Amino acid sequence: NGGNIYSSTFYMATGFHGFHVIVGTIFLTVCLFRALKGDFTPKQHFGFEAAAWYWHFVDVVWLFLFSAVYVWGSWGAVIPEG
């Protein structure tokens, strides 16, 4: 059934994205504690920069998921009348 395939894909994709959001949040929390300890300097801040790039990756994945699930996924939707 097409609905089951769509549901499975939806939950797999959003779960996978949710996992990446949790990892990114942990990554940023570690960066916060390192920043409070003074581990980052203007010349040595790779961990912070990596966290920022990772978070941008998660943002781009969210844009793709939004397009795929809510825009592309609803193109064939039948809207019942009344």
C-alpha cells in the first residue's frame, strides 16, 4: 500500500533527522562548556567551527526534508470534498 510506504519513509527520514539534531545539540553544548573554560582562541577554534558547519548541514537537510515531505509528498494527495 502506498500509504504505508509514505509513512515508513516519513518516520525514517524525520527520525534520522531528529538523531542528527540531537547530535548537533550535544556538539554545541560541548562547545559551550569548552568556550566557558576558555579553550577557544581566535587562532584555535576548530571545534567551534566544526559545530557550526555541522549545524548548517542539519539545516540544509531540514530544508530538503520539508520539501520532500510537505511539498513533494502532497502533490498526489486527494483532498476530500465536504
